[in-house]
Amino acid sequence: MKKTLIITGLSLVSGVVAVLLVFSAARPQSDEKTYQQARQNRMHAFAVDIPTEADFAGETVPLDLYWVHEALDRELLTNVYWHSSTLLMLKRANRYFPVIEPLLRANGIPDDFKYLALAESAFTHTVSPAGASGYWQFMKETAKKHGLEVTEEVDERYHLGKATFAACAYLKEAYARFGSWTLAAAAYNAGPENIAKPMGIQKGTTFYELLLNQETSRYIFRVLAMKEIHKQPERYGFHLRPTDLYPLIPTTGLRIDSSISDLAAFAKTRGLNYKLLKEFNPWLRKNTLSLKAHKTYTLDLPDPQQLYYSRLFSE
């Protein structure tokens, strides 16, 4: 009969830990049966339903092509079964999409690009291994090129409104070059030249017929997966009540036209603390804000009395 080595206890003798070992018989069959029943009850995994039709920014996704179908399947499976991450993204989307949507619309960018921001950063202050930062994951030089200030004190890649405007400018340039929103999105991930060059070599005209690096090849499908799950969360097993979603917290803009030598002290004068000031203005990177002549900034300040869930959901 197979034996199992079991540690049954520890004792301390003259400062030395002694491990008491015994051998026991194999686990009784009744325990194994119970274990397997519990395992069956706890572990259910199903293939996800792939939509029969899909589009990105009004451009048809050719799901009848096997490699397109399987690429979307991969990203749906990854996100559907990465429950904690996807649940958090769905919760945060409720807070940040209402800010992004009108800015995209005002700049002539299709609404689907809000899912690009979601896939890029999950609306966290993440920094990529290459150094891309902020909600839209701009590299420093690209951010500056598109009008964002990036200094030791101020990094507007973390300013949701300004970074969205910069992303819109980038995407319009890419669309003007490629004539496709899907290719513009791919260019956002890889850089325009890294899309134009393969198109020339491979004689391809659409994203779906290009052989690209793995990150960019998966990128569009990751965005599509987030769109599908966000549009129909229950279909993919995500059940969220309105009170589960993170609410948009109203703020008041305060125009600043002179330097602030101590932001923590400034926050106190507004009934806030440094943590909250930075939470609502993550583009502030130091405890100081230095202004040059004729320069102004706007700080977003919440009402200290409106930071409680009971009040946010009662309105």
C-alpha cells in the first residue's frame, strides 16, 4: 500500500526544533470521493461565447476568419477568467468613462477608443517597463510632442482630461495617415512607423492581414474583449449592482495663478489632506507647484462632505 509522509508536530528541545514524522496509510476512499465532489462543485470552466458580429469604431471585425475568431477568443478567455482584474476595470469604467466620452466626441474620435484607455492602464497610475505612463500610457517625448507638460513637478500624462485631448490628437494623425481607425489604434500601441513598415513589406492593407509583434497583434483584440464584456457583462458571468460600481465624484475647479510652496499645507486650507489632493490631481508629482509668469493651473477639488459612499449613492 502507498504510504504518505505527514508532519504531525513540532517540539523545541534544547533550542533545537525537532520534527516528528510518522507514516500513515493512504487516504481512505471516502475522503477522496468527498474531495472529488467538492472539486467538481467548485471548479467549472466553460468556453465563452464569441459574438457572431463585432466592430471597432464602425469597422467590421472579420470574425469568419479563423485566426481573427481565435484571437478574440483568447482575449475574452483571458479577461473573463481573470475575475478580479476585469471586475475592477468594470467598476472603474463607471467613474472614468463619463469624463472621456464627451472629450472623444468633441474631438471627432469614435467612442470605442474609451476601451483603448481601459486596456492601456485599467485607469490606474501604471508605468510600463518602457516608461509609458498615465491613463493613456504616453512615453515622455510623445506626450510633450502632443502638448502635455512633463517635468519633475507636473506630469500631465496623469491628467485625465489633458491626456485624453493628447490621445485624440495622436489618433487623428494616425487615422489621417492610415485611413482606418483599427490601424490607428494599432499605431497607438506600436508607433506609426511600426505599422507602416510591415504594411509596405507585406503588402497588407488592413490590421487583420498583417503579421505584427505579439503585443500589437493581441492589442486590438484585448480592446475588443473589454468592449464586449463591458457591453454585456452578465453574458460573460459578471454581475454588478449599481452600488458595486465606482461613482464619479464631483469636483470644483480652482484656478491657481501663483506658486504653492507646500501642497500639503495648501490642502489643509481646503479641508482636505495631501493624499486626497494628489488623488484628485495625480499630475502633481511633488509637494510644490512652481508657476512661471502668466502660467496657470486648475486643481480639481472635491467637497470634503461628499466623500462618503452613503452620500454619493443617495444623490
